[in-house]
Amino acid sequence: MKNFSYLKDYNFNPDFPIVWDKSLTSIYKILLPYKDADTLPEEAQKLPDESQNEDEIKWIAGAQDGTTIYHCSYSADEKKLNKILSLLKSLSEQINEHDISQLYSLVKKGTTLTIIDSLLKKLPQEDINLQKLYSFFYWLTLNSPDREVIKFSIALLGSYSVVQTELFHLLGMHEEFTLYSAVALTKTLKNPEEIEKNLLSLAKKVNGWGRINVVRYLIENPSAKTKDWLLREGYKNKVMNEYLAYSCAKACELKIALEQNNVDTSFLSSAAQIILALINGGPAEDIYDYEDGGLVCLNYLKHLTKHTLTDIKILHSVIVILDFITTELDDSNLSWDRNIKTIITEKAQQIIQQKHWIPLIEKNLQDKNDLKFNYAAYIYSQLGYDSWQIRFNRQKKYKTNQWLFLMQTEDKQKIEQVIQLAKEQNDFSTIPTGPTLKLFTDSKYAVHDVLDTILQELDRFPGLAEDLIFIGLQSPLIRNRIMALNAIEALERQKWSNEMLVNLKKLAKIEPDEEIQQRLIHMLS
């Protein structure tokens, strides 16, 4: 079969009938200008089939497939699978608009991930002339504006022996397609070194779900160079480092890396983030699954004692490790024997008690960089100091986003100060536009997020901020309304004001969410 050069073949075989909205630009054409870019710019992220409904919940690129892989069980719809096979057989005999339209509709409306493995297993068993379909799949890849069709066609192209490295790289730069491009590369390239080289190159071009999916294949048998990159950079992603921390630590032998006599501070900083992700746990295997966890933490701390430490993020990691050892880990975990725990505790305390930390923390508390300030404020409180006033002053001066931390106090007077400052810095009058079924926020709803942060703590202070509660009741966001109701329920019924009753009755008549409406009826009964 000939090796097509994709950069020259846009609109390849235009004789195939177009069965999609012709006004939409193909995904390939949108991505093509960035074929030599290191990463895909923001203007190329939006796909032509994306819903224009601003109130609709949208997945970030690659998230729907990623969460399905990690958090759901799924199987192919056999009826749909057989229909696709039947259509492919028909198309291999004679290309026709009716079958293309039916196939396109089936693929577009479905989820490629849930059928593609079963389809690829069954295809060789069917009486289908796949040689005649290659140009059709290739044409779809270059011309379709629909994401599921692109995933489908990449996967099918990947089942042939034709090398399309540049094409898979181009499409894989978009995190929605990285998984499919990675698999296609592993199938069409025969040399293991070439496969690793191309997967590594692709992994460096993405940093979200695409990175997570590529690394799943990179860790299968990584070279020493790739192991080093994975431990220094590859585990990092914009979703959660916790997705890759365990797999990178285990497959890339973090334990052995930290057993070396000399480890540079850059590597230690990365090791710190991996250890923190393992301790945080969550979406994937964590510190309790990692049999080398104790030795990794111990050797990490041993290396820290050899260096002059000036990065408070390193201090943060030591505090987290110590807290985990002393408050969370129990003797039932056999990979953490009592001796290792004792030595880790001693080493951590030795590092934390170094006198140069306090001046460094105080310096960072004055830094305009929010990340540096937040690290410093957290550490300051962990060392036994009260950081509330420092955070309050920060919020007052720079109008940052300290609301969550400021509301974590039992002092009613401080809460009143926070509420007053929030009113001064936010125009809450823009919120009460009426209830809707909107669940989540975006950048347009920043003030709603501030209100939510305050409302969610008011059940600890019954009777405070009634005006903000009323605003919450008329918010378009479901969560705002739920938090407002929680605050109301914390106040004894006989203390409800007449205005409170009026607002609740008004909402009960127009509330679109059935569960909230039933709650309102119960509250008013």
C-alpha cells in the first residue's frame, strides 16, 4: 500500500460525498498551520463541532475519554458495532452516499472509545476488503469537522501498516485526539526506539489529558533517558499530577534514582511533587499502593539534608510527609516499618527546625506572586503561627482570592470582617438574575464563586449575612441556592424574618430544580 504524504493531500479523493455540514471547517485544516509548533495555541483549541450553548456543561479536551478510562467500566454496544461492520463491508464493495451518511451519523453521535477496541478486533474476521477503505478513512481524517469521526478514522488508519507519523503528531497535538494518535503510532511504527521517540515527542506537546494518555504507553518499557524525563517533567499535567505519580514512580524506578549518591536539586523538586501527589491520593494508585513509598520518602529527606535549602516548596513537602507519617499512617501498612517511620520523622523535624526558614517564609509572605504567598501562608500556619490576619491584609491590599482561607475561622467578628470586605470588593448585585439549572461556573461567574465560598460557611454562624443569603436564593447557579438554604436551615425557624419567608415562598414557585423545590416545600411546611 502506498505511503500517503498528508501535507500534500488535503481534500484527498474529493469524489467521496460530503455528508456533514459543509459550512464547518475540518479539524485537520484548523490544526495544520501549527504543524511545526511546540504546543497548540489557544485559538486552535476550539473544535468546530463544539456546542454554542454557553449554559451547556462542556468537557475539557480529552476529559470525557480520560475519565471513562480511569473511572468507568464500559463495553461495546453490539448492535451498533455490527451495524458499523455491515456498513464498512458495504462501503468496501461500493462507495455510496447512503452508507457513508449512516456510518458518519452512527460514529458522530456515539463515543468512539467504547467501541473501537472491539471493532478493531472484529474487522480482520469479517469479509471486508480493508485495502479499499484506506483512502476513505484517510479522506475522513483530513476533511471531517466532527471529533468522534476523527477519533474513529485515526484508530482505523492506525490498524494499517502505512506510516503516517506526521499526521498522527499533528492531530495528537490536540488533547482530544492524543490518545488515538499515540495508539496509532505504536501500531504503525515497528522499531521500539522509534515508537518511544515519537511518543516522547508527542507527550512534550501536550499537558492535560493528552499527556496522561501518552504516558500510559511511554511507561511500558522506557529507556533510561525517558525515565529521567518522566520523573522530572512527564508526570506533570494540568489535570492532576495524582493521575501519573504512581505509574511514573514505579515504572521509572524513583526508588533507585534516589538511592544514587548525588541527586541534583531540580530532580529533588520533581521528586517532591511526585511524593506529594502520592500522599494526596485520589484518582489513581497512591502512597498506600506504592511498596517503595517509605524508602523513597526516607532517601528524599536524606538528600535534602545534604543541600542548602532555599525553596519553601521543599519545606512544604517535608511538612506534608511528616504530617502523613505522624497522623495518617498506621502500623497496618507493612511497607512502612517502625524503624523507617522513626528515621523519616527525625529527618523531617531536622529539616523543618532549620532557623533560616522563618526569614524565607516572611519574605515570601510579602511577595506579590500569589503562588509564593500561598505556600508561605500555609507553611506559616503549619508551623503554629496564625496566618489569618496576614491573609486578610493580603486580600484587602491586592484583591486576590483568599476567601476560602479567611472563612476558616471560628471567630464571628473575623467572619463579619470578611463579609464586609467581600461586599466592598465584589458586585453581588449582578448575581440575582433568577434560578436556572446551571451547575458549574466559568470565568463569567467569578463573583458567584466568591458568594459560594462565603455561603458554604454561614451554617456555622446562623443569622449572619441575611442579605447575601437572599442573593444566593436568586442565583442562577444551583450550588449558590443550595448553600443559601443550608445557611437558612442552620437558623431556628422561629428566628426567620418575614423577608426570609417571602424570599423562600417566592423561590418555591419558580425553582426549576425538582430536588431543591421539594426541599423548599418541606422547609415551608
